[in-house]
Amino acid sequence: MNMMNIFLPLLDAAPAAAPAGGGSSMLIFILLMILIFYFFMIRPQQKKQKKIEEARNSLQRGDKVVTIGGIHGKITDIKDNTFTIEIAHDVRIEVDKAAISFNEATLNQKPADKQEEKKEDNNE
């Protein structure tokens, strides 16, 4: 009951109605916030997802990959939605394409750099 006595005078002091122009400025503010979220959060995430999908589709036999679970291996076979990865001598597992993990260095690497890296691996 004591809390009610404290807050009731505050409610009586509040204005009964908002100013007439407040609705349009609030709408503009909400639209501005939506645009900010789109350009700083949603759009970059969509670009990153597209880049990851392109990188997964460009993988070939012999490429070294890391799965989301942290398994390192080399691609030995490619099917529609799966890769067969050799993780040790004569030990192969089949994983979904979505299970292949990429880090920023792999995504930003130029195709020419990948070819040079393969040549170095073959020379060893």
C-alpha cells in the first residue's frame, strides 16, 4: 500500500495526451533504425553468407578443409550435398557441405594464392 502512495502522484503529473506531431517523428525514427540495422547488420551478414557458399561450391578434390567440429582432412570425393574427407591414411568420412568451416583468411585469399599453395603442397 505504501508503494501505491508513492507512485500515484507521479501518474497524476503525467500529461494526458502526447503532442500532435509526435507520431510522425516516431515513425521516422523507427524507419531510420530499421535502415541502420539493415546496412550495418543484415546486409554484411548476407554478403558473408554468399561468400561462404561460393567458397564451398568452389572446393575441389585435394583441397584441405576443416569441419565445424574441428576435423582436419583432405577432400577425396564430391557429391551433390556432401564431401568425402580423408582424415587419416585410408580413413574417410562423409560430411555435409554445410559442415565445412572457413576462417576469414581462407575467404579473403585470392584464387592465385590457392594455386600457389597447392603447388607447394605437391612439391613436399
